[in-house]
Amino acid sequence: MTTIVVLAVVAVITAVYVSWRAGRLDRLHIRLESAREALDAALVRRAAVCLELAASRILDPATSLVLAAATHEARTAGPEEREHAESDLSRTLRAVIDQERFKERLAETPAGPELIAELDTAVTKVIYSRRFYNNAVGQTRHAQRRWLAKTLRLAGHTEYPSFFEIDDDEPATFAKHT
């Protein structure tokens, strides 16, 4: 009788532990999806501010065209090309913002100070959103690789999430957040 009670207690503890691990993995996947949505929103917002800057008539026509083209590529890139297109937009934006007297010229226009603040905020949100997303990816991958999760297929048939690696360095003008 004692053996049956001990086995029942062990079975209950095991079931509770497995349930807890499955719930944790589920919460990590939910966090991952939320982080991905936040990253996408930050990238879209940055692109919108870049288009606003390109259309502001503050930049010379060639610079405006290059910035608008890089923004368009980032917004229309497919899943396979997105990291590359977003990196190109980051590099283009840095080249535009790091021009001599860019911030002063922008501040002299009526909408300039507001555009500078929006641009700074958008660039910063991309940096933090990407870090948060990649952190969630790392934790989810770690949880999916654990022996129990692999053996009992607690993650189902989902693939390992992939990191989002882009060049998101801030322009020297804004470099104060990292």
C-alpha cells in the first residue's frame, strides 16, 4: 500500500512539473510573439519617420531620394530580405543624420525640433525592441532545447525562433542611449 501511495505522489509531482514546464514554454512563446509585434511596430514607425524626413524638403533632393528608396525597400522587403533591408535603412539614416550641421539645419525649420525628437525616439525604439525580441528568442530557444521539452514535445512542432540581426547602431548625433 505504501508503494502505491509513493508512486501516486511521484506521478502527481511529475505531472505538475511537466504541466508547469509546458505552461512556461507557452508563456515564452506568447512573450516572443508580443516582442515580435513590438519590433515590427518599431520598424514601421522608424520607416514612417524616415519617409517624413525624406519628404520634408530639408534634405537635398539626392539625399531625400536615397533615404526614401531605402525606406521603401525596408517596408516592402519579404521575410528573407527584411534584415538586410532594415540594415540598409539604418546605414542610410546614419549617413543622412551624421551630415555636417544636419541637426542645426533641421532645428531651423518650423517642424524640425519635433521631427528630431520623433526620429530619435523611433531609432531608440528599434534598438530596444530588437534587444527585447532577441532576448525572448534566446530564452525560448533555451527552454525548447531542454531535455524534457524535447522528449515530451512540449513545444509541439514549432521551429526554433530565429534572432533578428540588423545593423541598428544609432547615428553619432543621437548616440546617448546605449
